[in-house]
Amino acid sequence: MLRLLKWLIYMACLAFIGLVGYAYIGPFFGVDFSPPTNEIRQDVILETG
């Protein structure tokens, strides 16, 4: 059981390091992490009564 737990911890650490590395190195390979910048307008109707 302890062997399985150590394996899961190692895999979680490797996944975290891989995710952080992808976040830093991704833009060099053409990956764009910026959100879309489209303006959205919507009418708001306020009821007074």
C-alpha cells in the first residue's frame, strides 16, 4: 500500500512540474493562453416600481 502511495505522489509531482513547464514554455511553441478580447454589449432593463 505504501508503494502505491509513493507512486501516486511521484506521479502528482511530475504532473505538476509538467503543467508548470507547459505554462512557461507553451508560448514559445505558439500556444496562446490569453482570453478572447471581444466586447459584449447587452441591454439591461431596470424595473422601477
